[in-house]
Amino acid sequence: MAAPKEILWRREDHTEGKHLVLREYLKAWLPILGKDSGRILFIDGFAGPGEYEGGEEGSPVVAMRTLAEHSARIKAEVVFLFIEKDERRAQHLKDLVDRLRPRLPPTAKVLVRQGDFDSRMTEALDRLDEQKGLMAPALVMIDPFGVKGMPMDVIRRILANPKCEVYASFMWEAMNRFLSTPEFEGPLDELFGTADWRAANDLAEKERRGFLYGLYRSQLKEAGAVQVVHFDLYAGNRLRYSIFFGTGHTKGSDRMKKAIWKVAPWGDFSFRGVMRDQLVLLEPQPDFQPLRDRLQSRFADQGWVTVSDILEFVSSDETAYHDTQVKKPVLKPMEEDGLIRVERPEGSRKGTFSEGCRILFGPAVGSADPPETAPMSQSTLFMF
């Protein structure tokens, strides 16, 4: 999508999905990070004017309104930093912020800075390096018009700070259109942080997309994202772009997937898990068979495992599901079908899966004496 020339422009239908997921994630993110941190940041690197020509809210207003309407009391100082390159749009956003500021709690601070994301973030990160400081916990939204202005080197520096996450647009249409155009070689090198993307020029479109998505995911991992979740946004049957979410924590992955699952049945977009060829359709009656299969393949040779082990695996970016989709929808019917064997603490009811349960998957389920494994250490599950 080319950058519009007007201050305000018409909102694309699929953009609503991106904002709905952002809102749902922020609902969880604000109280989690605000509980133990003195300051948290929401940074919108391509903020725009804050609204569309039809009056729909832009991402800066979505973020501010989520805080203003939150039922929890957020103790931390919440700083909104909105970066916008176009001077006219930056001024429009400032005027909009001034009108909305009274609705925010007194602990909130809103900054609008005119400039480009790359330069502004580099300056801020350079200052932190000079002071030997760390960035406050942050969610950084990076949503440009195309492929320019979101270098992997900057994302790497953001993710080097504990509790910092990125919510980045991967502009498939623009990328596919200009992949073989010489003037885009530099921006694409910066986007991926490598020249390896050039191999995609020799591939058919379907294979090209899978290759580039896989490369971007692996580059985010190499840059410091322990978990990478992505979902795709469509206009009808046409893939426009994807959102990649990078975090250092399984809890972040799980919360993002919950946000996607909550929104997706009513949106024109879908969620793809770590297996690029497997499309998980998010509908009011979800299909849990893929999760049953993933659990069997992951734990079939592990001997006895704990419920915490299973929940952490499901919460990670290795599945398209989240932790509340495990016990009743999956483990209970698997036990009824004889696919797992469960050892419960004394007094526990069948069909329940407390932290004290041990579960055996795979071919050893039917044996009288399944193989024992060394006790598995309790993970620091869901710790930010």
C-alpha cells in the first residue's frame, strides 16, 4: 500500500482486525506489566493522524482508549510515544491527543514526536546505551506503508531490553511486487537483516511467500524474540499483509494468541501457527484435532509429563492454541478415548487436570508398566 497524500484517508476493511487484536492484547498487557513496573511504554512508530476520514480510530487512539476504559487500576506510569514522519499528520494527532488527554488517568503521559521511526528509535536507544540504561517494558508497534523504515537492526536493539515486544506489519503485497526491483534491495536487506531474501526471486509465489515468512520469523528469533506469533490479514481472499509479534516470554505468546482467537471469528483474517502450511480457521466451534495431534507427536516418547509442561508447550509459538484450550477441550476427551493415561493426586476427580497430575502420551499408554522418567523440574511458567 502506497502512503496516501492526504492527512486523513479511508480505512481499509482488514485494518480493523489489526486494531481489534491490538486492543485485546493491550487489555491483558497493561495490568500484567503495570503491576510490577514503575513505567511501561506503548510506542507507535508509524502513528499517522490518529483517525481515518470516516472517523474510525487509528492505533494511537485505540491504545489510549484501552487504558482509559480499563477496569483494572494500572499503578505504573504509562507512557504513549507516537512517532509520525508527516508534519501535518503529527499536528493532527497532537490536536486529537489534547482532546483525549482528560480521559486518561493521571499516571499517563502522551508524547507525539514528528520524525521517522528508524531515526527516532535509534537516537533513543543510543542515549540509553550512553547511560548504560535499559528501556522500560514496552510494546512497540511498527506499521509502515510498505517495506521501508523498519530495519531488523532496530528491532534487535529493542528486543535486547527485557520485557520489550514488537508488533510489526509484514507487507506481503508491497514486498512481492517490488522483490526484484533494484531500488528496493537496500530496504529489504534492512527489513530482513540479511540478503538471504534474494533466494525468493527464483521461487513460485506460494513457495516464495512461505520462504520469506519463514526467513522473517527466523530473523526475529535471531534478533532476540524467544516467541514469534503471526496472523494474516485479508481483503476478501487476497492476502494483504501479516502481523508478526515478537516477545521474550511464553506468556506474551499465549496472551497474543488469546487476543487473536477472541477477535478472529468476527474478522476477515486468519491465524497461522508455526507450521506455515497448516491453516487454523478461527471459528466459534474450533477444531481441536490439530492440537491433539501436536500433543501426541510432542510427548509420545517423553514418558510421564506434568500439566505445566503441556500448558507451556501449548502457550508457546509451537502451536496455534492457548492455555485455556487444553484441559476440557483436549485432555478430557483424549482420556475418554484412551489416548492418554493420567495419574491424579488422591481425591481428584476423573476428568480434572490439576497441577499435581502426571500424563502419559503415546504407545506406552496401553502397557501395564509404562517407562518412568526422571522427575521434570517445575518451569517458571508465565513469569514476566
